[in-house]
Amino acid sequence: MVALPVTIDNPQYQRANRSSAVRIISRDEMNLAEFPLTVLSTRANPSQKTLEFADTIFDKNGKPVKRKWIITAADKFGLPTASDDEVLLGLLKLTVDSGMLDRKVHFTRYELLKVLRWSTEGRSYGRLANALDRLSGVRVKTTNGFYDNESKAYNTKNFGIIDAYEINDGRESENKPSFFIWSEVLFKSFQVGFIKKLDLDFYLKLQSAVSKRLYRYLDKHFWYRSKVKLNLFILAHEKIGISRNYRYPSSLRQQLDGAIEELVAEGFLSHVEYEGRGKGTEVVFYAARGKPRSVANEAQTSEGEGHASEQDQKGSQSICSLLIERNIADVQARKLTATRSKDELERMKKIIDYYDSLVTSSSALISRNPAGFLYRAVQKPEQFVLPGESRQGQMNFEATRKPAAASGQTGPNIREQREDRMGEYLTERKEQIERIRQNVEPETLDRVTGEVREALAKVQGLISEEGFARTLEHGVNEKLAKLFALPDYDEWIQVAPKRKASHETVCS
């Protein structure tokens, strides 16, 4: 573990968390925060013209999808360097200050140098020009790796960062200002809101390129959670860009620990833990705030009922966003999280974490309809039984405890009974729905199908035709089950043991 005490009396914490009035608050495009764009050094190897990164995520059906991120450089200018990341964020700051209205942004080099905290001597002007050459010469080819916030989907794209730039002297009043032009793809991502706030002042004060890269990555993921857990090799090689020549956990930790210690000392992280061994080594980061940034109140406010209400609202928004990220429709996610208490929201977060573990392990529990499983689980979070619990979800357990007692079973077997019989329940329910579909009047089936289709109209254009057909069929089945009063699992399990006992008596 790497840890330093972080308290409000710690001057480093106070420095890192001073009021927003004295911060340079900029923005960061979240695709560029997810994967590296530059090498980690201030000089790129002239013979190296390509960087490649990859990771794996899971789609809405729980299937793994590999994302690739390939950066190619202009032959003359080479790959972007660590200092070019600073320039990129400085350009974003200028764009924010201009109102983010146009791809073409006018500026003076002196203005940009002041934003970057660079000196205004001649050498710095040359560094700017070189950075702009490299940023305008780079191309990014991404496979399933560019998230389009408008279509809410990952896309395959080939795009640039800056389409053009022009440098003018700017020291004479009659001279035109300089300008740069963002690529159409990147600027559209700004406009559709796939950007986040970034404390540029904090970023620029970090000493290490690894610290800066790690800060950007974690700052994105701390927005909705206060703990980030990732495989050490994926983090180092695919997210930070540390050389793949470092092939052992010990050597990777040597590269990371200095950056981690800096982020702890500066009050961004509380502590970090390493778990596992070999290729399975994982690193767990804990935010210094102890809560997601979307929940944390960054302004200095007084304690009280009004403040608590605001925090609950932000907590609701945080859980809502987590559900949307996991393919729950926006409208449904808002309904699920509206008016929830703090305890309910915390339990919903635990359920989401459990759901993520099921997806990662390709569990059969969610293989048929992952989003449907998650929706039902958080719809009544107090009734959902998490692994290792004995009395959480009182209504759920009360329903199962009575038949267990009647059959002479003891408490520890209740959960095993429920899990063992879930497959039996789902098979029987599926057969019942199929019988209903075969025997129901065609007019009734058409009416139900029309109602479900109308309810899903808003999402029809956001998913594939095949995906929509599956969603429609699932919706019709669920509506028929409700219309014909099929029992849910808790109701079924109460009478299932009796049916089984009766069957055994007849067979004997």
C-alpha cells in the first residue's frame, strides 16, 4: 500500500482543494482521457511513428468487445510528446473561454503561454510551434473505441486533432491574431457534451508525466465512483502508456509508485492498494474525497438540511448515470433513482458493483438479458439479496423463510435453495409464456405488441434492428406475464416445495 494521511488540516490537501475561484478550470475530452495520445517523454523516438493501445469492455448483452486505439504520426514531425498533452489542454481552455462556439479559435501565443504557465521567452514560442505541428500531424484510428455521446454508442473512427493552424506575430496591433481549427470529429464531441471539468492548475503543477496521465484517467473515472480498480498491466500499458518492455509487476510498480505518491501528497488520492499476483495483479485507487466527484460538493457550504438534500440529489444523479452507462434507458434510470433515500442509493450502488462482477465473469445469471437483470435488481433494492447477506432485503427473505421452516429446512440453506431453483422457475415461466402466446387471441397479442412498440419508440433508433426485435419480444413477454398474472419468483418459491413434495408422493 502507498498511503499518506489526508486531512483537512493537511496544507497539501488544502492547496489541492482550494476554492474554485482561484482554480484554472478547463475541460478534458473524455475519449482522450481514456487512452493516451502522446508518448510519456518530452522527446519522441524519431524512428517510432505509431502507438497502439487496447482494452476490453462488455456490451449490453454481456459480450466482450475489444477496443483499439492507434496513433500515427506525420513522418516529418513525429509523435506528440508529454508536453504536447499540456498544449492540447491549453487549447481546450482557450476554446472554453471563447464560448466553445466555433471549431476555429483565435488566440495569441502569449495568451496560451500564460495559460500553460510556461515562460514567455523565445524558446517557449518555438515549443508551441513544434507542439502544434505534431498535434496537427497526428491521426487516431480507433476500433470500437470512440464513444459518441449523441448516439450513445462506441464507434470506429479515423480522425485528427487539429485540422489547421496559423501563427501570426501578434506583437503589432495591426497584425491578425493566430488561430487553430479543431477537427470536425473532436469538436462535435465537445458540442454533444462528452467533456468533463478539469482542474488545469492542479494538472500543470504535477511534476511527472505519469502523474499527469494518471490524474486525467482517474479524474474521469472518479466522477461516478470513489474507488477505481484495474488490472495493473492494463493500467500501465494501455491507459498510461508505460513501455511494454516493463513486463513484471515489480517493474511496473516502480514506474507507477512515484506518480501515486505525488497524487497522494497533493491530496487527490487517499491511498492505493495492490492485490493479487503476476498477470492477475490489480491496483485499487481511493479518491481523497471518499465520494464520487458528482456527489462531492466542491464549494464551501454549511452543513444542514438544505445541504443534505442537495447531496442526495447529486447521489441520485450519480446512480442514474451509472445505470445509463449500463444500458438502462434514460427515462427508466431517472424513474428508478427519483426520490430515493441515501440508504437506497447506497444499496443500488452495491447492486451495480455486483452486476459488474457478474458481467466480468460472464455469469449465466445475466447471460440472457443483462440490462433486464440490473433493472429488476435496482427496482426494489431492499428486496435484492447480495452475496453473503443473511437479512438484507427483509421482504425477500420473509417470503422464503416460511416455506423453508415448513419443510424443516434451516436458515443457512435458504439462499442455496433459491439459487438452485432459479433455473427451474425460469424454465417453467418461459413455457407458460409460450403457451399464452399460442392460445391468446390474435387481437390481444397485436394490442400488447403495439403498446410495447409505442413505449420503446424512443430507443428504436438507438439500437440495431436485431437488438430492437429482441427487446420488443422481451417486452411483450413481460406484459403478457403481467396480464395473465404469472407469479414472480418469490411467489413461485412459496408453493414450489409443495408441488415438488406432491409430485414425489404420486411417483412413489
